[in-house]
Amino acid sequence: MLATLTEKAFDSSQWIYEIKWDGYRSIAEIKNKKINLYSRNGISFNKQFEPIVRSLEKLPVDNAVFDGEIVVLDKTGRSDFKLLQQYIRTKKGSIVYYVFDILFIDGSDLLNVELMSRRIILEELMKQLKDEMTNIRLSGYIENNGSDFFKVASENNLEGIIAKKKDSIYEPGKRSRNWLKIKSKKRQEIIICGYTDPRGSRHKIGSLITGVYNNGELVFTGQVGGGLDEKEIDDLYLRLLPIKTENQPFKVMPKTNN
């Protein structure tokens, strides 16, 4: 189930409010104790996040389906997407699966059960987590006061909040207005259009040349040079080589630093 983006936080006794985690949205299926952890697009996460899989195997349930978010937490307990990307390579970091919904449990399909009833079932199950299963956590919520919750999330540099209607059912694959996302960080997706030659201590890639589409035309948005370590640069360079071309993608050739 997908949330619809909305601009402004609000207060209502008919809604609950959750943290919007900055990670990988993940479905966890348990079938006869066998775990299948995968992305919204059906890509398996079992190998990338083996500690999560091992903890899910210890849950006191034979068959269940959960919805949640895989994150890596920084020292302050905030989810950090860059740390998550690094974890995939290094397997180092505080990896956590925050569970916020349950869709099925031991023969009972919960898709048409109201959200708050699903939450009660989920909370009762999560109470049975063993001490060593600290990487499986229940994602909490507050009621009524979404405006102040959003303000606190913004002040603490969190991704934003999710508002969910208490009586909503779970609609797989649907972007519903019964789930709303309010982002505290405004983002713009950019396209990597090329790269410059390295200078100084840099190798393989100097900076990335980026662009966005505006009315169907690719427009130059500048160069990005920081934030990548050597391993990330190596990985990116190997991805770019097979698609390298002499044809520049912009209508007007941009001026770059080198």
C-alpha cells in the first residue's frame, strides 16, 4: 500500500501519525518458518540483510506477512539512507527492520481488517520479541496531534511523517488517500548525465554532471563532487563505463569546471 504526498500536516482524532523512515520499504513473508524478505518491486533482500532474516526466523509465528522499512540508524537513532547504502557493501552498521503493519497471520487474512485492529494484533506479537532480536522493532505512532509531531520531526532532521486513517483497510499496490506522507525534506531527483576527468587526489571521476527534465527537455543543473568515498566512486565508474557515449544529452552544451 502506498501513501499519497500531501503538503501540510494536520490534527485529527481519526488518524494516527508515524515517522517516515529513510530506508528500503520491505515486505517480510514467513511461510512455514521460511523467510522471504523483499522490496516493493519484488527484489529479494535476503542476502543483503541476513541479520534481519535470522531474527525473523525466531518470531513465534509459523506464517505471517509484515510491512515495514529496513534502515540503518546513526549514533543519534535517526535513519540514514547513506549509511544503509554503505551497509550493503560493508555489512557494518546498526541495521533495523521497523515493522508498521501485519497483513496475514497463521491462516488469517488481515487485508480487510481496519488499521487499528491490525495494529493490536501486531503489537501483541511484537511483545514476544526475544532480547537478542533488537534489529526487529515495532514502529510506533501518536494520535490526534499530527501538526506538532511533524514540527518535531522537521526539527530533528527526520524524513517526515506518515498519516494513516484509523479505519482504513490495507490495499496492496494502491496509492491511497487513506495513507498520506508529509515530507520535511524537499527533494528533487536528478539524472547523472556524465562526469568530468579527475583532478588532484581524485581518481576515475572528478565530478558528476547532472540534469533534470523540464517540459521534456533535459536541463543542466550543475556538478556534484562531494560525498562519495573511493569504493563508491569505483562502483559508480564501473556502472557508467558500459553506457558511455560521445553524444552529449543536453540541447546546449553546459560549461563545466573542467
